[in-house]
Amino acid sequence: MPVDRRHFLTLSSAAAVATLSGCQFSPVTALPEATDWQLLKASFSGQLLFPSENGFSRFYKAANSRYDSIIPAVIARCATKADIQLVLAFARRYQLPITGRSGGHNYAGYSSTQGILLDLALMADIQLQPEDNTAWIGAGAKLGDVYDQLSKKGRSIPAGSCVGVGIAGLTQGGGFGIADRLYGLTCDAVLEAELVTVDGEVLRCSEQHNANLFWGLQGGGGGQFGIVTRFKFQTFATSDILSCRASFALKDALAVLSAWQDWSQQLPEQLWSQVALWWSGDTKRELVVQIRLTSLGLTEQAKQLWQNWLQLLKVEPLTQEVALHSYRDFMLSDCDGLEMSECKLSHQSEQAKLNRTAMTGSSDFFNQPINQAGLTALLEQVLKRHRQGFSGGILFTLMGGAIGSVAIDQTAFVHRDAVFCAQYMVSYPVGTDETSLKNAALWVNQMRTVMRPYSTGGAYLNYTDALLKNWPDAYYAGHYSKLQQLKGRYDPQWLLRFAQGITPA
């Protein structure tokens, strides 16, 4: 057995780290002995990996290399509900810090731990039910595999564009994507979820069963009330996707952004749009602003709307592209030329060929178009950071449509009235020094301050910002007290916790 009592003294320091970050664990009075771990491993059907074992150095890492220094004492790669029950009982018995993980994409590193890492990667089954076009999807499934398997049968779900993202975290935080204006957020497509509570009870969650808990799973965030094992989704029929893109010089950005805001508000719900500003740290490279439009159906109408807007804009684009793609090719464009086994981030598979990055991010919501003063303030910050030789990125994503047709109180996702969501982010290569990363984290958070006169003050839970001062209000607004009540009912001892985790009432 490759573990002894001395190795698990690291769990005591893990509890201390959690206390310093605002998560007070009960004192660890009796650490598990080697024989305790032997008994757990003998009953475990998945993989229980310790630091000295093959695979540990790959699977402990998350998508964001910034948190590679947070090394768990053990990785529990659960394969069944029984595995999850065993690990939760073990953590509860010894008061050990434990964190669940689906894909490992939490921006603030909250899916990393120095305690027990409960990894759901082996619970990734995807089963389409042809009789009603619903799909059961395991909590460890990655979006690339979801799109791959469902699209082969002409179906899909509304979800994001990053193929390595895990379905569980995305869904429980809300879930944006190019289909959300037509079919709603990812969490809106969930019909049922299966969850293991910290006490080991397996619960069926839907509008008819444990309805309050089901409400919390639709926007309350991952790893809050228990460990979800799988979701039942309503799928939709896929269609070809029209993709339109145009890039403009920064000198035209104010006019382009202003016109885009007005134009995008009139688009039918089959159309999704986004503004992207990306720049490197190279001060000699010209900054550009890119407008993106996609359409699920309405291909000819979308083409006409796009061309009409460009003509009315009266600003010459630097580049322009209009193309029709199959649904599968578009959603799996990051996998072009790769086998699906290779279309993973390097911490997710031995065959993976997609690179991880070191990144940080934050966000804003806007309930109305930003006025000229707000857009000017935004662009001034972009220019300032570029001139200082720092990279960065800002995305404005159109909301509305089916997102806003759901009542605010119907799910835990509270930002239904927003017309745009902004994401501020900086992405660096693996190995970037921590000083640069801290500088980037400060910048993305400061963008919220700059835009506060124009925003709602809300923030998107799936773009976690560890520097948010009043995160309960930013993420959850008036829903936080109800979420605390749920936490108090299903995890009263606060076994599942992290720095921005819901506190039990």
C-alpha cells in the first residue's frame, strides 16, 4: 500500500489552509491510518490515486495551470454512486477537506484541493433516449464528448464552446452557449438530476421530487449541496450553423460597439452574437474588435440581417467571413484533425493534445445598452493595458430570448433580465510567473469597478473571481438566503466548502 500516516499529515495542513481562506474545518483529531485507506481502496471500484502512483501527476491538475501548486493528498476517481458514498463517508468520519470536480475549469481554483479530490471523470456515460429525445449525461462528461455523441444522432443540448469543460460545473452554474437564446441556459434544459448527499443518500431531483434542491442545482453552483452523479436533459434537433465574423480597427471600435448593441437587441432568438476584443502584450500589433454572429436555422434571413447591418454601419471591416457549417463541425472546431480521445486538455487524458493555460477572469451583467461614456471608459482601459505591454481580452455576449423568458425565481440563476454578459480575462502560457498572474487578476477585477456605473453589479458564477468583495450578492443577489437554507438542510456541517462556497444557514 503506497501510503502511510506521515503522508496524510498533509491533510492537517490542508484544513489549516482552508481556515485561512475563510473555511473553518473542525480540528482533525484522528488522521486515517494506512489500514483505513487499505479498507477504502479494497471497497472502491474506481481509482484511488496517491502522489507516488502512476497517473496522479496528470489527474490532480486542473485546466488552469495557475493552481498546479495545490496538490491533493489523494485523488478519488469515482466510477459509481457507491464510490462517492464511500469517499464522502470517509471524509465525514475524519473531517477531511474534500472537493468535487467534473472538468476542473473553475477560474479561481476551487476544484483543486490539498485534501481529497473527488474526481467524476470516470462517470461520463452519455445515453440518448430515442422515445422522448431526452439524454442522461454523467456528471464527468466533457462538452466535446457530449457534442460528439449526441450530434451523431442529430441531437444536442444548449451548452458552452470549450470542449474540455465538464458538464456538471457548467450546468449548476447556469451555462451559456450559442443555443441559449433559443433553448435557454444549460441548467434550463435539465429535467432531472441524481445527487448523493454528504450523508450518502441518493436523491432524485426534479420539479416533482426534491423541488427546492432541484431549484438550487439550476444556478446555485457546483459542489454546494452534494455530488451530482448525472443529469437528464431535454435535447433539441441540430441544424447547420451559419457563422458570420467581421473584424474592425480599434479606431472604429466606439462606433462598432454602439451600433452592435442597438442592432443585437432586435435579433430573433435563433441568432446569437458576441463582441470580442483580444490583444497580446506586443505593443506593435494593432488592436481589433471582432463581431460574431451565429444562427441555428433562419440561414438566409441571418445572412440578410448581417449584410444589412454592415451596410448601415458604414465602417469598412478589416476582414469578413460568412460560412455555413454542420452543427458537429462547428461545435467541435477545436477538435479539427484530432481523434475524440485526443480532443481533451492534457490533465484529462493520456492521449490529450489540447493545451492548458494560466488564466484569470471576472464578469459583469448589463440590463441595458452601455452609453457612450461607458464604452469610452471601457476602451480607455483596453488601450491603457495594451500600451503597458500586457495581454487581455473582453467578450460581450448577447443574452435575452429564452434566457429571459424564464422567471427570475424559477431557478437559482438570478441574472435573467440582463441583455449582455461581459467577461474580462487574461490567458497566459503554462509556467507564467505569479507576479504577472496577480497583475492580471487585479486588472480583470478592476474592470468591474470601471464599468460599475453602467452594470448591474452582478457577476457570473462560472467566471469565478476570487477578488470579489461581496460575492454572495454579485453571484446570487436575492437568492442567496434561500440557497443558505438549502445548504443548511443538505450540508449542515459544511463538509463541501471553498472560499466562495455557500454558507449553511
